[in-house]
Amino acid sequence: MRKPGLYYDSHFLTEADEKLLVQWLSSLHPLWENRYSKHRPPPSGEVQRQLLRPVYWLGNWQFAFLDYYRPPKGTRFRCVRAEPYPSVLQKLVKKMEKITFQQFRPKDIPKGWKLNTCLVNFYGSHLGTGKPMDVARVGEHKDFEPGPVASLSLGERAVFQFVQSQGRGRPSRVVFQQWLENGALQIFGGERYKSHLFHRVQRVEKKTGIQFPIKVENFKTRRINFTFRYVPEEHILPLKEFPSELLEDLLPYVRELAQHSPFFASEIKNI
């Protein structure tokens, strides 16, 4: 399926690549992040909260308390240099970039654009002492990184919607929705789908019974999504270049990552 500014291939991922991806994913130790921190506290009237799902980043890590990457103003000290892509993702990213240059208008692809950043989201249910709590959803938002965004899905299919905001206190209007299937690639960009509309994951099915072997305690993962974006290299900084107060907030997360990641262990030594 292809619309101007939107590309979808339901069979992008081969069985062999899917097997390699799942094998690599089983080696990760995703993080549970909090939205705020000691030096970036909650705004007045809000409280500290944990993100709905565990995450992992490649290329750079946009910690939630740093408020993500939001150009043109929100670019300084937002992106911490992170692990490079594993070989299976390097190959897939090259294919995604080639498709993007073939399918999207040159004016919608900024100079220097490449898919050098990836957010891995783990969708599923909290498993506590009571009834499991399904948190497999994402509220409406925009991705502010410049240029097209590529999304690769594994596991149960999800309802993905592009929506038009109707103003504060009013439900958004669904402009377009589609199922994101296992192994599917979605790429969106341009004025309409990237700049004008918001997008959200409304729900994730529970039909196949799949459970990925992800190292997250008390969490059952049934869908994994890779969202590839572009961040200019000058806005990606090594850990040692962050100011001391932000470094204080970052270190607990990075120390947790360093227990299983030689890359982050090395970053700590370089401070």
C-alpha cells in the first residue's frame, strides 16, 4: 500500500531476519524509565510516573526526563550516544533508506537524512499479584525528528491511527487507520502524515498468544516495534559531555545498562 507520504509493506521482514531479530532481542535488558528526574522534576500539578512500557534505544538514547528531541529549540542535551545497530538491523535499515528515497519526494527528505536512531518499544501486560494490566498502547503524539520515520513491527498486530486534534477536551478525529502486522514496514513523512497529523497505537491484539523472551521482570511482551528516525550527528553527545546535574540523573540508568552492555560500561569509564 502506498499513499503520498505513507508507505506500507506487510511482508517486509523475511522469516530468517525475524529469527535473527528475536534472537538479538532476547539478549537485551530493556529499561523502565520515569518521566521526570531530580533535576527535571514534574511540572506543577503533576507527579512522577513510570512510562507505560519498557524501552531500548540504539544510535542515541532519548531519556524521557530529558524531554526527547524537539527541534528547532529542544535539541541541546536531549540525545545520549548509544549502541550501534546490530548487523541484522544494519542490513534492514539500508533497505528502508533505499525504499524511502524511491518512494518519497525529495523535498520531504532533509539533507543528510539517514535512519541513525531507533526506539524499541515493548508492548504487553504488567504481571503483578493481581490481574495483569494491559498497557499495550501509545497515546497520540508526533515524532519531531526531521524527515520520514520508519516503523517495523513484530508480534501481535496493532491498530495504528493518524488523527486530527479537535482541541483541548475534545476527542481527536481519526483520519486514517491501519493494522500493523507482524513483519510489516510502515514509513511516513511529509507535511500531512508527519507534520500535520498526530499518530497513536490504539490497541494491540491478543489472538496468537505470542510471548517474546524479553528480559523484563513482571512483564509479558506480545508486540515489539522498532521506530527508526534521523537525528543530526551534532545533536548526539557522549555521556561525558552532559552537564553535572543531568549526569547525576542519567547515571542510575546508564549504570543499569552497563551491567549488560559493554558500550555503556565504556561510556561510564570515559566520564
